[in-house]
Amino acid sequence: DSAPPPNFIRNIIEEDLKTDKYSGRVITRFPPEPNGYLHIGHAKSICLNFGFAAEYKDECHLRFDDTNPTKEEVEYVESIKADVRWLGFDWGEHLYYASDYFDKLYDYAIQLIREGKAYVDSLSADEIREHRGTLTEPGKESPYRNRSVEENLDMFGRMKAGEFEDGTHVLRAKIDMASPNMLMRDPTLYRIRKVSHHRTGDKWHIYPMYDFTHCLSDSIEGITHSICTLEFENNRPLYDWVLDQLKVYHPQQIEFARLNLTYTVLSKRKLIELVEGGHVSAWDDPRMPTISGLRRRGYTPEAIRNFCERIGVAKRDSIVDMAFLEYCLREDLNKHAPRVMAVLRPLRVVIENYPEDQVEELDAINNPEDPGMGTRKVPFSRVLYIEQDDFREDPPKKFFRLAPGREVRLRYAYFIKCTDVVKDEQTGEIIELRCTYDPKTRGGDAPDGRKVKATLHWVSAAHAVKAEVRLYDHLFTKTNPTDEKKSSDWKSSLSPNSLERLTECYVEPSLADAAPESRYQFERLGYFCADRDSSDTSPVFNRTVTLRDEWAK
Ligand code: ATP
Ligand code: MG
Ligand code: MG
């Protein structure tokens, strides 16, 4: 394996190892909030954090940042674990929940109150907002800011005991209402929420805020490098403030640019809207940029990991072309996906000089990129299906495929020549081709050396399995759907054509009971993967990605 590309986070880690800042340790964490399914942006963070842990033979913790009981669900916890595992990473025994630290966090809050560094504010949420000021104007101090330590301890204890209603009081850090950094203007540390938590049940009536929880969770777990996305840059002074005031072990927060991809959105909130609005069928709809959607679409963990490695990490936001993700995928599938034949839009071909009840088993190569994958038998008989697109009654100049009077090769089989076109009497639609074959071309070459300009894929009508094939296109027609005048308009470029279902497809018999998630190259068409909607009698395939040059072969 080649050495990983240099990046600024690795440089920081290397420097810290040199100066022995963290006693030679590299302990990272991936801290998802369990309020939705993971997407490809999370994969970048997972690959970074678990990647560094693997590289330095140390730990990466999976920590659920579960401090917001109203939005979090057990279903999400399970899906996140499954997705991280599927991507190929293992947290070992290092599975944590921020909610496991609620008692400790409470004690830390008490410590801040005792030292006069936190106070209970009884302004309403609106009043607190008004007091906060603006970027150009300093904030105003709350009239409750100078409550005595005793009163604060009493109030906070009663908040915990459930004596007050939601929104009546909060605990705030006492920092600086005139700070140019709005997040430092006495940020809220705790709020009252009288709701059950998926792990702590009804024990708590107050819940800690992200900025208080996150740094302390990192500290408690002995994280060395706390890697997060750029939008937390302004939170770093607060991260540092909390740890400094409490004089506890102090990890280093490092920010990198989040991943954006063309033709999609990467935000759980928006993805939830797509699911709930019925724009997609589920979180794992193959059009979704979720890990589970990509998986169902036919993506491999290797392709996603390679993609994340190659895009690297930067300090500036950018948008990566979806085509690059697809490139990484093709590269992997090309190496590993077995080739098979499938006809998506069938056109019946009768080979008039081929005996009625003869069937031959022809040898087909499973993967020309990997001879070790061997060969298989494909049945050939008098009636076949080819692709409608592979025939033109009146071929334009550069069309080299089948046409009246023209000869082409059938992959792994024979040369055939079209002798007649049968049409529906009413509609004029072509319903069948009559052809002849040359028995001497078995295997694909003519002994007399004559050439043909095209090789077509086909299936034997009597042996093929009828299947449904789902073709996907980008979810959005715009490269950057969130780039709208009104940010609420991000759904305006949802594509009406992102899913096309073909229900009359025929696949070669070896695919009859393809297990969900098995991946194939349908020769000349693209990469496809069996879907979990398949039944015993009718398989369903998702088109994962097209071939680079669809008709080059
Ligand atoms: P979303 O906006 O989609 O809800 P989030 O950041 O709120 O994302 P978290 O569950 O908090 O979601 O994310 C867990 C980790 O994944 C965080 O460290 C976060 O920075 C990182 N992450 C989330 N989205 C991206 C992205 N697009 N690119 C890189 N990292 C990301
Ligand atoms: Mg978050
Ligand atoms: Mg979010």
C-alpha cells in the first residue's frame, strides 16, 4: 500500500508526537448525534478519525452525542453502528454515550457555579436573545447575572429536581457579554426539558448543551485530537474556556472543511425532510447520499474509503463533484464485480436456421480483469432477446450495431445477420427480428477472417429470468441545490426523473436468486446490484452506476 497523502491534521499529530504532548497517544472519536442516518459527509469524518487511530495503532471512540432527548431515537443509534461497521471500522470496547456522563457533567456545572463562573438566568428565551446583542453591538447583562452562589446552587438543584417548567430558567456560563465572539456572550450550559431520554429515562429534567458536553466528554475519555468540521471554529474558544476553568485534561480541537457533493444535500435535517415529504422511499432509498442508501445502491465500503482518502482534508469549504465518487466506485467494481448479461429493453430475435429445441451451454468469462474468477455457462437457443437500442431499421452513419442485412457478433456465441423485421400491424412498432446465424463462428470468430463491427449482449428467451431494474439519476438537477436565493427553496431543484423503473427486463439465469447487495456488471450497461425488494420469483436490480462509455464496446 502506498503512503497516505500528507494533510494538515496529520502534520499536527506528527508534531504532537515529536513534542510528546499527549504521551505518544493518538486517541480520536467519531461523535454523531443519533438524530438521523449517517451520510457520505459523516463517512469522511469516520475515515479520518478511525483512519488516524488505525495508522497510529491507537483508539477511535464511537460516542453518541445524545444530549437532546427530543430528537434522538434508538433506531438511529443502531443504524449508525451498522453503518460504521459496514464501512469497515471497529470501535472495539470504545463505545460511549455522552448521556453516560450526565452525573459528571452535573458535578462540573456545580463546580463552575461555586466558583462564580456560571449562573441561573430566569429571562425568557426571547429576552436572552435580545440581551445577546449583535455582531456590531455588545450584549446586555441579564439582571440575574449577579445572583449569589447560594441562590444559583439552590435554583440549579431545583431545576434538576423538576420543579420548573421548560424554558423558565437556564444555566449560563459567566464569560463576557461584550465578546466579539457571540458564542462567548454567556452561553447556555443547561436547559430544562421535561422529556424522557432514550437511555436515562425520566431521571433528568435538565439537559446539558453541546458546547458544555462535547469538550468535557472529550476530556473524560482522554481524547487527544478532537477533529470536527469548520463551523465549530467559533466554538473552540468556548471549548477551551470550559476545560481551562475546570482545570481538567485538555484535548485539542482541530477543524476541517465539511464534505459537500454536487447534485445532493448533506444535512440530516434536509435528508429527514426528503424522507418525510415522500420525495424518496426511505433513508436507504438508493438515491440518498446516506451510507445505507449508497450501500443499497451498490456502493462498496472500499470505494467510499478510497474516495474519502483521495479528497483529502482542507481548511476551506468546497464542493466535490459526484462524478469523482462514481469514478472511485467504478474503479473498485471493475476489479471485483462479475460480468453477466441482462437485457433492459428487450427485442425478440428468432434465429431461423437454429434448430427448434436445441440448447447450447456457452462459456462466458466472469471477469476479464481477474482470470481467477473463472467462467460460467450461459444457455443459447433459437429465441433470444437483445436490447432494442442495438437495432435500427434505418441506421444512421455511425451506428454499427444490428440493422437489416447486417451481421454482428453475439457475445460468447455466434455471428448473426438480420434478415427480416416483424412489425405490429396496428402500431407499426418493431416486435421481432428474424435472423440467421453462422454455425462456424461459435465462440465469436469467423474462420474466413471476416469482421463485424459490433458485439451485442443477449439472453436466451426460454432461460432468462424476468426482472425489474431501477435506473437512478441525481436527486437534484442543480449542482448545488442549497445555492438558492431563499434557503428554504432548496427542494425546488428536486429532479422529477431521478427514478425510472423497467419492469420487463430479462437477466441470465445465473441471477435468478441473486442475494440482495450482490453486485454485477451487466455487460455494456453498467454496474447493478440486487435489491432487497427481490422476491423468489422476480429479482430487482438497482443500477449502481453506468459504465464510463456506455456503448464503447
Ligand atoms: P448534519 O448537519 O448532517 O446533521 P452534523 O454535523 O450535525 O451533521 P453529527 O451527528 O453531529 O452531524 O456529526 C458527527 C460528526 O460528523 C461530526 O464530527 C461532524 O463534524 C461530522 N460531519 C457531519 N457532516 C459532515 C460533512 N458533510 N463532512 C465532514 N464531516 C461531517
Ligand atoms: Mg452535530
Ligand atoms: Mg446537524
